[in-house]
Amino acid sequence: MGRRALVHAAWSGLVLVAAGSLVAAELSTPCPPGGPLAFGSCAELRPFAIGVVLLAATLYVVGLTGVLAWTRSLRRRGMADGRAARDWYLLGAVLGLLAAPLLAFTLVSGLR
């Protein structure tokens, strides 16, 4: 396993642990006051918020894994060097932090 794969695994693990911690914090709070996600609307908003957080984390990790695979194929074919691969990965990581929650919100509200 290369250095980039280890960094990717560590970053993906951190994102999934953060999402899991946020969901655990939401589920461990009493219902009338609400947790950090539901804002007191347990019956309606809690399942929706938990779904959005879990789907966003999953979409982010899957998308970033796709970027890593794509940049590996570019390097293997000689179309990019290590620096370009790193730059694409960082761009995917930053833009994914914005796009994954928006896409998850859209998908979960469409499935409601």
C-alpha cells in the first residue's frame, strides 16, 4: 500500500468517524430538547438529518476514492505526475466537502 493510499484511508476514516460521532451525539440526546442535528424536532427532522449525514459521508468517501483511482490511472498511463495527482486529489477533497452534503440533502429529501 502506497503513501497516497494510506493518506486516503486515514482521511476517509476520519470523515466516517466524524459522521458517526455526529450521529451518535444526535441519537444520545433526549428527544424534546433535540441534538446537534434535529434542533428539537425529533419525529420529523431527526431521521432526515441522520440520513443526510450518513449519505453525505458515504458519497464523499466514494467520490474521493474515485478521484484517487482516476489519478492512479493517469499516472500509470504517463499523463500526470505525482504533483498533478496530489493537486487533483486535494481539489476533489475540498469540492467534495461542499458537494457531498448538498447532493445527500437532495437525494434524501427526494426519497422522503
